[in-house]
Amino acid sequence: MDKAIIVADDSMIIRNIIEKAISDEYAVLKAGNGKEAIKYITDKKYDIVGVLLDLNMPESDGFMVLNYFQNNNLFKKYPIVIISGDDTKETIDRAFAYDIVDMLNKPFSGDNVKNMISKMITFKN
């Protein structure tokens, strides 16, 4: 089973940029909202090594996913890097109240994504 990264972002462009950057090393599981991301976790069909999570998504946002992870003690098993265009102090503080690896601000490059995933994998191990 291929190692997989969940990319939860409501922007198809962002999901595709990330997929292009990492698809040579990881299967990319694309989620348009938090509920889709959690479904990948609960399905247990994939070897998920981490999650790239947008905070602002319709239907179910990133904070809903963070709460789910906290309530189910999943941060050590599935490390999370936040990807967000919101770099206000309030949002950053709110995100780091959870056991996340780091935050990657939009816009970012493929190299930024690869570096964050390395950090995420190191964090998991």
C-alpha cells in the first residue's frame, strides 16, 4: 500500500499544486472539506502518513477536523500541517493550540510543500 497524504482544501488549484509536487513519493488523497478528510481516516483503507489541512473550507472547516483529531487522540498517528491564507495572529494562535506540526502560508511553492512533508514525517517518527 502506498504511503498517502491527505490534502484537505476547498481549492482544486491548491490540491493540484500539492499533488504535482508530491505525487512521485506519495498517493494524494484529495478532500474538498473536513468531512471528506475525516472519511479517509475512518475508512482505514490507506497508509496515511500525514495531513495538509486548510482552515477555511465550506461545510466543515479545518478547526472541525482539528477538534476531531483532538477528541480521538490522532495527532501522533497522523501529523497535521496547516495550509492557510489567513496569517492573522488570532488564527495562528488558535491553530497552534492544537498539536500540529507547523503552518504553511499561502501562496507557497512545491519546494515549500516538500519541506513541510519532510518535517511532518520526521515529527511522526
